[in-house]
Amino acid sequence: MSYQKLAKDILDGVGGKENVNAVWHCATRLRFKLNDVSTADTKKIENTDGVITVVNSAGQYQVVVGNSVAQVYDALTSLPGMALHASSNNESASEKITGKFNPVSQLMDFVSAVFTPFLGALAGSGILKGILALFTTMNWISTDSGAYKIWNAASDAIFYFLPIFLAFTAAKKLKVNPFVAVSLAGALIHPSLVEIVSNSQTIDFFGIPIIPITYTASVFPILLSIWGLSYLEPLLNKFFPESIRNMLTPLVSLVIMLPLTLAVIGPLGTKISDLFAMVLLAIFGFSPLLAGLVLGAFHQSIVIFGVHWALITLMINNVANQGYDQWLPIVCAAVLSQAGAALGVFLKTKDAKIKGLSGSAAITAIFGITEPAIYGVTLKLKRPFYCAMIAAGIGGAVIGSFEVHASTFTFPSLLAIPTYLGQGFIGEVIGLIIAFFGAVILTYFFGVSNKSVTNLSDQANPNEVVVPVNGQIVPLSSVSDEVFASEAMGKGAGIVPISGIVTAPVNGTVSSVYKTGHAIGIVSDSGIELLIHIGINTVKLKGQHFKPLVKENDRIGIDDKLVEFDLEQIKAAGYDPTVMVIVTNSFNYDQVHVNLEDPNSKQLLHVIPAKPSVSSSNLV
């Protein structure tokens, strides 16, 4: 794949650099803040090779590209003018609070931008911690050995110095001096202050008592402190002349902010941290089994909307506060269940395209990245996603009931299992087996039908329209309505129905639903504009015998139910029930081919895009 080409295609799809306010990335997604979301061509982006899907959620326009996101991001920000829109150039703290997005959007935006840059290193360190725990438990390595001490230092450093990492990324996000921010964080975990805390001494700062608090591995105190710095620094820059600003602004910032952080902000951040930990502990304490069931079943639904960052923050905070987290082991069940569901599809299907897609998605999900499995396989087939939810809920309930603890933070995956060694580890193993193999078995026997796999396979061709209603396909010219038969409204086909259910013939969006329910307009993701008209002159029924199941602007996928109609009653009323499927923008296509040869095929129409004409304007 050419990352440069993919980046350019995505940028064109979102409306160009002029429409981009900011862009950053997480483990699998490019996250845009667009000036005008309506300008973005979502269909075009989703049909771009290398893009899994697009999610517009939490105030962010998220383009899911999978494991290559870092390379695509680098290519994107290297395009002319795009470096100005990189995540370090996002709004200031005051703009975050008074901007047009709601608080939830602002919070997700801030958290993802702060943690994303070093989340991979954090996860890698966590896995190394787990491996060391496994090696010492199995007596493969001694804690007194030099190898253990070196690797333990490597695994522990990012957690011990976490305030420094957070200070740097938060400063870039809030556009304050990152080195002043790091100095502030470094002071909080300075050896002299750590020693005072270890001796439970209280410091007197001009009569103000400084309560000894440990800030190593903490999250909220330093974030609040940098947030405060984002207000102080601009004021100081306005106050000091430019000639001395570079020295005096950092000087005064440190002189004011460190005592303020130690006396007020730090204790406040610690209280917030304790409060979140207490709330999560109370939920878990009410019923560990129920907590595991709910989180296991619904965690991947949260991932779909990209708002799982709040949970990540709280999990990291739990490790810092308690020395462990009880939610990560449950989330691991949700992750592996998606891998199991994708594997179930791989084992069941005979379709080569779907087998290749589901097989690669299953492997990726095993190692913690579930978006390719969700968007590429399980969510599109629907039933595998539900099977994964059931298996993850049961597995999560088992893990919750055993009260399993994660000793450190890392992405839930197969590699994370050693981090769950200790309390309830057997329950973790049982729960993960249930989640993974349960999803495989449920999907294999109940989650995959030939029809659904065929539909998913059909989606690989954006120029095809599948049959929306069971019946006999007939040429449009043969229908007994001159307007449709003359192709005045566009090319298409007729279907003499034998059932009363109309389903979606493409992936796309409902553009219109007639009040009488007898007709519906659809725009496919590839831009095919369709009119599905049920019966001839049935508008005279004024909605009788028709039941629309969707509304305007609804997102639809192939085989989703659109309209139910009473076929026998329509016939009894003397109306021709023939269903017409019209490509109303036929002028955009060279050909609209009707499948009359194979009555067993799901394909109804195949549209061939018009070739661009060569003109002087094309050659300039």
C-alpha cells in the first residue's frame, strides 16, 4: 500500500486541508476535528482501499485504517500545509472549554490526544512486566539477578515517571511550553520530595502546610496542573516584554505553579483520582459477576464509537491508585471474543474473500486490535457480533466472579495474559477460554448463514445492486407503467414479488421515505442513487397495506429490512404489485446491466461508471 496515496485520498475525502482544524491518531484511527463535517465525503473515504470504516463520534471524524495508522498519519502530516494541523496545534484550554463541542466530546478529544503518543510504549512496558512476573513465578529467573533488575527497570520506568510523559503530551495539546511542563512534573517526583513523603513529613511553605502525597505513576494531578499552566502562561507572555519573555515566563511559571500544585491542585487531583477509584470499586463490589457480564458484553460496542478512552484513563488510574486494576482482565474477554467470532466466520465460510478477511482480522484481534474484525466482519454480518457479545458476557462474568486483578496496564490481548497472574488467575484462563472458543462455536453454528456471507461478499463490489425482494426479475421495459418503462426516471429493473418484504439492495443511506410507504429513496456508499417503488399506482392506497421500517437519513446495510407490504391485499385491491428498482442517476454510468440470466443470483443490477473524457482541461 502507498501510504502517501492513501493519506492524500483521505485528505481529499475530508474536504482538503482547509477543512481540517486538527488531526491526530490512536492505535487504529486517524482522528480529525473538521471545520465542517458535512463537507466530508464519507462514502468516498469508506470506499478507499486501506480504509476500514469511518466513525463520526464524540466530536471527532474518525477514519479507521488499522495497524498502519502511524505510517498513514506521518504521510498525511507530511502533505503540504498539513503539519500546521498536527495534534500539537490544537486549541488552547480556554477554547476547549468555550468551544462549540459538548463536554464529553472535549474530554474524549483531550484524553485521546494526551495518551495516544506513548500508549504503545505503555502497553509494551506492561507486557514486559507481565513476562517478568511469569518468569519469576516459574522460577526461570531470580529477582536478584542482573537481568531481572535491568528488565524490571525498563518495564517500570514509564509507569514511575508517568507524570512526566503526561506533562509533555498535555503541554503540546494545550499549547504551553512542554519543557516547563516537564520540569513541573519532574519536581513532583523529585527524590527530595519523594523522601519527605516516605517519612510522612509535612512541608511548611510560608505558613502554608504542604501535605505529603506520592505523585509517581499518578494521572490526574499533573493533568490538572498543566491545565492551570495553560491559563497562567499566556497571561505572563502578555505581561513580560518579548526581550525577556523566554526567561521570565518559565521562571514565574515554576515559582507559582509548583507550590500551587503541591498545596491545592495535587491534593485535588488525588481526591478526584480516589473518587473515580472508589466509584469503580463500588460498582465492582456490588456484584463482580454482574460487572463482568455487562462490561464484557458491551465493551466492544463502546469501542465502535471511539469513546473507550475514558475507560483507559480510569484503568491506568486504578493501577496507580490501587496497584492493580480489575477491569482490564474483563475487557480482555471482550477483545478475544471478537477474535473468536472472526475465526468462526473463517472456519464456516467457503467464500475465499470472506475467509481471507476474517482470518487476518482474527489474528489482529488476538493481539489486541479489534477494529478490523468488528468493522470488516462481525458488525457487517451482525450475528457474529452478537455471538461475540454473548460469549464475552459469560466469560466476563466468570472473570469478575473470580475478582481477577491486572498488575499493570497494557492493551488486553493474548500477550497481556501474564499481567493477570495472581489473584483469580485460574478464573481468568477459564473466562478467556469461554469468551474465545464460545464465540467461535456460537458463530460457527448460529452466526453465519450463506445469505449473510453472500451479502458481505457482494459488498466488496460497490457497483452492484442486489435483489431487494424475492420474486421474478423482469426488464423495466415490460412493466405496465409508461414512465418507468420508458426509462424516463432512469434505468433499472422490475421484480414481480412473491413475498411482502423489501430489503436494502446496497450499503448506504436512506435519502427519502414517501409518506404513503410505497416508495423509498436510497444513496449507496459508492454514490448510486436508487428509487424502490412498490407497485404501480399504489400511491392511491394512501399508505394502506404498507409499513416503512426505516426513516430518512437512516444508515442501512445490505439485507436490512426497509418496508413490509401486504402483497395479497394489494392484489385484492386490483393493483399491480411489481417492484421497480430505478437508478435515478443513470446518466453518471456508461451502462446499467440487468441480471436476467441467473435467477438464483443475488445480483440485480451492475452499474459501470462512465469513463472520464479527455479534454484540454484534463490535460492542464
